[in-house]
Amino acid sequence: MKIYPKTSRNFEGLDKLMPYVEKSKGIELQFFDENGIIAEFEIESVIDELIKRVQDIKEVTIHPPLCDYDLELILFKDATILEKQLRLIVKLTQKYGIRINLLYHTQWRFEKHKELTLGKLRELLKIIEGENVIFLLENLYMFDEKECTVFQIAEYLDHPNLKVCFDICHMYCRNNIRKSNIEEYAATYLNPELCKKYIYQVHFSYTVDNDGYILKKTHGRGHRNIEDLKYDFDLMKKYNMTECNYITEVSEDNYDLRVDQLKELEMLHEVANGEK
């Protein structure tokens, strides 16, 4: 298990997070809309700059813009956008000798993907076969989703370079929408064997006030205390999420100071190391 911090493509608060980056040799970078909706964004110069700042970095996850950048939107607007991203990432991994992961959300259920996009995705994955690149699909909290779509896609394509980023906050959002017990809901939503086989990365955070989907400030926050964090960590362990990367994806009031993420990192390291 590795624990990686997260910052933006502008490196907000990287100086504060640097001790953890240097310890883990990994990071996730959040990108933003630069050229309008569902458009290309600059990757190469950001990775070049990261290498200058953290010369011994070993792994980077690229997170495209949060809104209106779902897998299906890109594939239907212009699949060459994703194709160029994958080809560029392969070039950068070879140039710097690091692993680079590319993460996409999806709002579609599996049945729709199966009919309309998975043939395209299967072809695009050929670009990264045998390369030090992982294409990640992250679970969201669609209201009409019956099973966890990203697991269904991963199992259907069963490609060694296609894995899942499991976001615990998004599972809590689904549970809170249904007003059910989280452990009972996890038992219906997660399959331990699929988790073990396909989860490569976990987005780890806290969901406040049984919400996460109505008020923005309740979504993806830092855990209040080490007891709450340990509860969520133990829940993830129950479903075989022990040999994957953990990303502290924490919303902040001040992204330059990174106070909440630093606290989350400290507690997660303590719990993961079995000190409490």
C-alpha cells in the first residue's frame, strides 16, 4: 500500500505536501478546463515541471477536469482527444521512467457503455498495452445505477492496463441518497474478489453529515478524527483494498495551506502503519 497526496496542475500547496510526496514518490494532479468544455488540456508541460520539482517521483495520476469530462463525452465528441492523451502519456513514461495513470469518470450505466463505447475503449487500450500506464475508471453516484458500473466495465474488458479508482466518498453519497446502513450497502455494492482484482487506487476522504451530494462542503472532506478515519480504512480493508494506492482527495478551504489534507495524511499513515 502506498499513500499519495493530491494537488492541482498549478501545484497549489505542493511545498506543504512535499514531505509526503518525497516519502511516497507519488502524487495525483488535478487538471482543469483550459480550452472550453470537453476540450484538450495541457499535460506535457505540467509533467515536465513536476519532474523539475520532484526529480525522484515514480508515479503520477492525471485527473482530467472534474465537470463535463466523462469518458463517454470525450469518446462521442472526439475519440482522438483520448487517443492523443494516451500516446503522449506513453511518451512521457518512456522519457522519464515513471508510471503515469490517466483517470476518467463516467456517468453512464454499463449497459449503455456496452452498446456504444466499449468497442472504442478496447481499441484505445491497445495503445498502452505493455506500457507503464494504467487507465483508471472512477465510480460516481448515478441515481439510476444498479451495480457498480466501473467494475462491470473492468470485468467485461479484462485488460491488464484498465483498473478501477474506488472513491469512498462516492459510495457514501450513494448510501446517503438511499438512507441505508453503510456496511449493509457496501455488501451489496462491492465484491471482494472484484475489488482485489481490479482496484488499483482509492480516493480516500470523509463524507459529512450523511450528505455529500447536496451541500458541496459535505463532499470529500478530511476525516474529523482518527477514529472516523480508522472506521473507513477498516471498511476498505474488508473488501481487499490493502495492496492499492491511497490518494487523500480532500476538499480544502485553503488549497495553498493544505491544512486538512496534511491532517488526513498524518492520520492515514498512522492507521495504515498499525500505530492505533
